[in-house]
Amino acid sequence: MRTKAHPSTTEMQVTSIRLERSLITKLKERAGNSGYQSLMRDILWDYVNSGSNSKQINQTDIRSVMAAEARQTEKCALTGRAIEPYEEMWLAMTTQGELVPLSVDSLEEE
């Protein structure tokens, strides 16, 4: 994972979070010389910036689909591709009972 440019530490707020030792060890291994705290910030920023429709699924998670039209920008749960407002799309019911947005061509891509 890449490390993004961050503001100086004087511009950051100190916080405390409890993590398992094994998780910290794995984060340190993945971060290498970049430092695990920078990696954690990158992961958190990626999560926050990914939007509310960022759930990734597999085709095997889909129970049914229905035609729909986006009214705001959505993110295809299979491909991650943006679905623009007023673009045709699918709404898929997952095996967990969630409705997730799919681009019309996403079922053909896998």
C-alpha cells in the first residue's frame, strides 16, 4: 500500500486506540520503513473517501437483481466503477439481504 503525503504531526490530533498486538505486528510488517501509523492513516482515509456504497461483493453473493436508475453518484459493488446520476443500473439483493448498486455491464465482466 502506498503512503500518502500527510500534514506535519503538529497539525494532527493525538488519539488513542486499542489494537491487538498481532494486528500491530502485521501492520508494521506491511508498512516497512513507512511506519505503521502512516499506514493506518492511509487505510482510514481510503475507507472514509470510498463513500457509503463501497461494499465489495462477488457474483456468488447476488440473489437477485432489478433495474434501477441512479439519482446520485453510486459505486458498483462488483467493479468499483462509478455510476453517475440518471445512469441505468442494477440493484442487487445479496445473500445477506442487502441492496447494493451494480453497473449494468458488471454482471458480464466477471
